[in-house]
Amino acid sequence: MPTISLNHSMMKRIQELNGAVYDGPILTDLLPNIGCPVESNDGDEIEIEVFPDRPDLLSHETMAKAIRAFTGVGSIETKVEVSKGEFGIEVDRTMRGIRPVIMGAIVRSVNTGKGPQERDSFIQALMDHQEKLHMTLGRKRSFSSIGVHDLSKLSPPFRYVSVSQDFSFTPLASEKEMSISEILSSHPKGIEYSSLMEGLDSFPIILDSNDEVISFPPVINGAHTTVNEDTTDFFIDVTGFDERACEACLLLVCLSLSELGGAVESVEITGWDGKVRTTPNFENRNHRVPNRLIEKILGVKLSDGSINEAINRMGGKLIESRTITDGSERHERWSDCVVGEREHVFSMPRWRSDIMHPIDIVEDIAIGYGYGNLPEVLSSIHIDSTPLGSSNLNRRIRMSMRGVGLQEIQSLTLSNERDQFEKTNWSPIPKVTTISNPISVDHTLLRQFIFPSLMNILASNRHHELPQKVYELGEVVHDGENMFRVSWACAEVGAGFSVAKGIVQSLLRDLGADDSSVSFRGIMDDSGPWISGRGAKVFVGDNEIGEFGEVSPEVIQSFGIRTPIHAGEFDVGIISNSISDPLQ
């Protein structure tokens, strides 16, 4: 989940501008009720987690507005007034196949703060909000990207055109002109987002009437449009491929600036197809929800007044409650509004892009009403179930691991090639499952081995006292199929191969393996993470179930650890096929 830090002084200023009193300490208990767990809350700032489905809570301003609605204090208007602007954007026909969606807005007279410190905090918060939206709604700028510019430095109207890779301009954070190809190959932002430009012969550029470059979306803005401490009037552009994501980004940036007193003006967009539209559109969206659905999901009958109060706390409005006279005569779907039933019509802010289905409204009603106020009702449906065949084996593996003093951990199944193979000297099992759009260089594939995850855990805890003994029974992916493996790693001084072998023998004994069927074969080469001659493969009959040993100093150091480590890793599926379950 995205984590954001909110500055108390900035939150106080925003709330005072909107007629509300700010009380920072109460947010520790208040925000979890909205679905935002609080990580920490001190005198300077509060750190919270925001669920991915609530991108409308990723800035100081939008969070402040949500708090006012939830508490019913201060201005809680759900719609932002947009006056007709004088400027437009002309989109070239070539943009159809390059980056076709563009939206824009003007926001004037934003109260960015009284002094340099407040204004600097505003700029930093604006940039942070922008990047949070890029990562969430924008899917790392592939769906949508945002440009925020100092309007006073621009000469409208604007043009959205395509240029060749030889086209040059001065990008942000640079003092010299660079061509498009140079930006993509040498500028930090160009390198980071060059993958979004792959396969293109021409590239998107936004120009003003003086042919000055405003932006090279989704990569970087032009240097001369940079927002500074004196900026109070803003031009916002949003480009991309997904109209819903682009609109949500534009609305949320405009909403943030309007919370600081900014006046929003529209921009007329003449699209690549010649169609004219005006953005931003802050008109609320209406949603029809059958009362039957609310009662069924929440398990309680709520009056219209209670429903209205609950949805008000979430920033929405109950427009009317009525008996359905139009619609389906029977239920095609469980959320259908059927003639003769009672339904409610809700108006929700357009920036609430997470509201896509009647069940989303029901969830908001539950949050606004308070989960603690809902009745505790046991299910009337009895479901017979039988344990999975693997559950008994997994339980016994865990008991055995705990029996020798190992502590269970659970780590991500996402890993990377360097940890999985390069550091451990293990070869990839054919067909590694890679992530097509990885969120970071540390999470580029689905792991084939658990041992590297344990090493990273030990590395993170290397400053704690020894010994540290951990294990994980978890999923890996081989050839596109999920499998289970068990791995353990022990950071302790004075232990080695014999201790590791003892863990193996204890595990096999607890699983019911016949001693006569178990054999060990030394690993004398550099295959795997073991010291040569201090590692062994384990066989039950003719089946190789895994390997263990003392981890080589090179592998230990590659993970940033200095303590001797012994470890092992077994394939649970092969164990299951090799050792009969004595309880069956």
C-alpha cells in the first residue's frame, strides 16, 4: 500500500482555509476508521498507509477534505466550481497512435503559503502528490502522466504535436538543450521512462504559441515552466492512454489546488479526431443501489436518514430514495435494481474513481456508519469442508522446524535474478516467470528458491544478537506452476555442516522417512551457495528432495552478512511423493 507523510502544520493551514479546526493527535484513532492505518504520529507529521483503491487520499489537501467530510466540520462541498477559461489545446492528428489522450486545466490564485518555508513545503507536497498519482492511477506513467507548470511563463494557446528524435529543448534540471534521443539515453528521467517510448518513431511534445516546450510527456517538463516559490497560477496537463485514469489525475490535482483557494478554469481540447471537449469536468456521478443489497451485505436495516448521514461522511449525497418503476423485471445480477423494490440514488464526487459498482457504495455506507455499529451475525449457512491433502504434511514440517528452534517467517514471492541466481550460484529452472511491468528492480520475477529471501531477512537483522534461525514454508514458481518448498537458514557462530545435517535428519525422522532409504551425496563443485565439500544433496530412494550445507563466504558477503550461516532447501512436492504419510 502507498505510504504518505502528512505535515501537521500544512494540514492545519489547509483546514483553517476551509473553516475547520485541525487536531492532529485525534487522527491516530480517526484515520483507521476511513481505512487509513496510522504508522506513526508525532509533533511534526503523521505517517499513514492508504489503500490502493483510494488514490483520492494521497495528498494533504484531499486528505484534509476527506477528514472534514467524515467529521462534519468545515467546508464539505462535493463539487468544485469551474469557470470557463480562455485557453485551448490543439491536438495534431499524428497523436492518435502515439499518446492520444490529453486533458488540461488552469488554476489561479493558489494560496501557497505566507513565507518561504510554507511555499517550499507546498511545492514539495505538490511533487510528492504528483508522483503518488503516477505510481497508482498512472501505472508508472503508462496509463497517465501529469505536468504542472507556472502559467505566468507560458503563452497560450497550446499545441500537442509529434516530433522526431532529433528535436531539441532544455529539459527540467538541465542547463543545456538536449535532443529527444539524448534525453532518453542520458537524462535520469529519460532513462527511467525510456521503456514507455519503445517502438516510437515520433514523440509527443506540448508547445505554447511561442513554440516553447511545455512538456515531453510522459518523461519530463521543459525547464522554463518550472514551478517556484512565486508561482500562484498553474497550468496542468495530463496525457496518456486511459481516459478514466487521466481524468482522475486531473481532477485530483485541481482539487488539491482548489483546497488552497485556487480558482479552476476550463481548457478547451480539440482532439486528434477533431472533436472538441472541455476539461476538467467536476460533475458528480450518480449511482443507483437497491436497498435490498445494502441490507443483505450489512445485515441491518438502515433508515434513509442513517444512510444519508453515512454517505455524507464519505463525501457523497443521498439524492432520493424511491420505489423502482423502471428497470429489470427480474434479477439478472445480484446488484440489479428490480421494478417494485426500493432503491437509493447517490451522488458521488467525480474524483472518486474507485466507485465503479453498487457494492462500492455499500462499502462507503459501512465505513460511514461505522463497522463497530454493525451487528455481529453468525452465518446461517453450514459449509462442510475437508482439509487439503497437503495440509497435514505442511503442518508436520512446521512442527519439525519449530522443534529444532527455527522461527517461521513469510516473505514475498517476488524476487529478482541477482538474488535468485547470481548471488546463490544456482541455475534457473527453465522458464523463469518474469514480471512484465515490475514496480522496482528488486521485484522482477517470481522466485524459484526461498533461500535468497531468508538471506535478505538475516541481512536486515544483522545488527541484532545471534543466533538467528529462520525458516519458510512457501510458494515458488517453476515453469509457470506454483509449487511448495521449505527452506531454513541459521546465522550462528560455531555451527556448521554437522548442525545442518542434524536439522535434516530431524525433519526426515519427523516426516516418517525410513533411515535406510535416506542417502547423502556431497557437493564438491561450485553449484549452489555451499562451500565446496561442505554441502550435500539429500535423496530418499532415487528421488532428490533438496540440499543443505555451510553457505560460502562469497554468498554470505554478497547479501551483506558477516556471520557464518548454514542452511538448506527442500522440495515439498518431491518429499510428499517420496515419503508415505504415516497418518493415512
